[in-house]
Amino acid sequence: MLQKKSKITSLDVLVLLTLLAGLVYVIYQVKVKLNYNWRWGIIPQYLFRYDTESGKWVSNYLIHGLLTTLRLSFWGTLLATILGTVMGLLRVSKSLFHRMIARAYVELMRNLPPLVIIFIFYFFISDQIMPVIGIDDFLRTSSPGTQRLFEVLFSPPQFASAFISALLTLAIFEGAYITEIVRAGIESVEKGQWEASHALGLSKYHNMRHIILPQAMQRLLPAFAGQFISLIKDSAIVSVISIQELSYQGTQLMASTYLTIEIWITITALYLLMTLTFSLGVGKLEAYMARSQA
């Protein structure tokens, strides 16, 4: 099927001019009314700095926060997808017990504020579970190479407990929404597909793996993309337990430099860079899957 070429209408031009006028008005208010002294020349040094000892440019506070946000988002997305898929399958299970477990999980997570959840996980996991597991002791006595690998993949070893608490909070909270997305996708597959697979003699496992889930995943891709972008944005909440992600670093820099507007505009641009890149990537994947099914 040929896609219709989009045309720029007068309404599009009007909306664009309105947005530009609003932007100019805000800049005018900040510059003239507030008499704000812009100091953009200082911002680049908080992204990258020149290390005199090594003679190289190295990342600084905001890039460190950006990398921590990316780590949280990547591992949180992975864990939330696994958890949400498992719970989504339980939501459509024939077993009442399985459906009750998944329903209780979804209702509990969706009706609690994430801030409450993160404090519960932080104080419980960090104080009770981590000493039993011994992750902090393991990292403290491990080789420099192991510590460096953990820092690259997750966080500095001294922040391991807080990072894992934040990661589990994001994964469990977002997993509840992914559960409902998976359930809706599975239930959206036509009844005839189920009956045809049963007529072919496929087991329930092979039916779900080869027939139902491939169709459901293609339909769910836009919803998944929206939820994963939401996870990237929701990762800012872990700053309350001193995880040095992007928003936390911005707050610290704002308090020490008083560059309020410059700092937060830069952070906004970095968040948009992450979310728009992910959104464009999912759009390309969706188009590829649509062509492969044609």
C-alpha cells in the first residue's frame, strides 16, 4: 500500500508560528523582565573537561549523569520487559491462581506513587537484603578490573546498593504497565488464530511462541515505545535517594553555580536526545516489521 504524502497545511503553519511566538515571548520575559544574565559559555565545561594529567578531554558532571540515566533506562527496560511479559502471560492464563497473582501485582503497583515505592525498596533492600547477599562486600574485595566492569555496566561500587534499589523500583513499577500492554496485545489476536493453531495440533507453548506473540508484539510496539520512553523520564525520580543520574547532577550544579535556566535547558535537551533517538529507532523498527509482514 502506498503511503500518502503529508502536506503542510495552514493550520500547521499557524501552530508553528504560535509556538515560535511563545518561545520569543518567554525569552523576552527572562531577558528583559527578569534581567537574567545568560552565561552559556560556562555550560560546556560541565559536559566535558580537559584533564591536565592525562592530556585528554574527559566527561564531566552532566555526561556522568547522562550515562547513569542510560544505564538505569537500559537495565530497567530489560527487567521490566521480562517481568511484564511473564505477568502478562499470567494475566491470560487459565489458572485462577496465576491470574490473581498478576492482577494483585498490577493493581498494587499502579495504585502506589513511585516515590513511596522507591523509598520502600531503598530502605528495605539496602538495609536488609544487600548485607545478606553480600554484594557490597564482594565488590569491596574484588579486583580493580571487576570493580571497573561493574562501574561501566551499572554504577560505582560505593553506590551499588542504592543503584540496585533504584533499578528494581523502576523495573517493578514499569513492569505493571507492560503487563497490561502484553495482556491487551494477546487478547487482541483474533479468535480464529487460536482455533487454527489448535487445529494444527500445536501445543499451548508453541501456539503462544510461534502464532500469538509474534502478532501481538507487532501491534504492541507503539505502546511499548511509549512505556519505555516513560521509563527514561521516570528515572529522574531516583534522584531522591542520591543516585547521580542526570536530574540529580543538574540539581547539584544549579545549587553551586546558580545557573538555573542554562542548566535545566541543557538537561531538557539531553533528555530529548535520549527519548527522540529511542522513538525514531522504534519507528524504524515498526516500519521494518510492517514491510516484512507485507
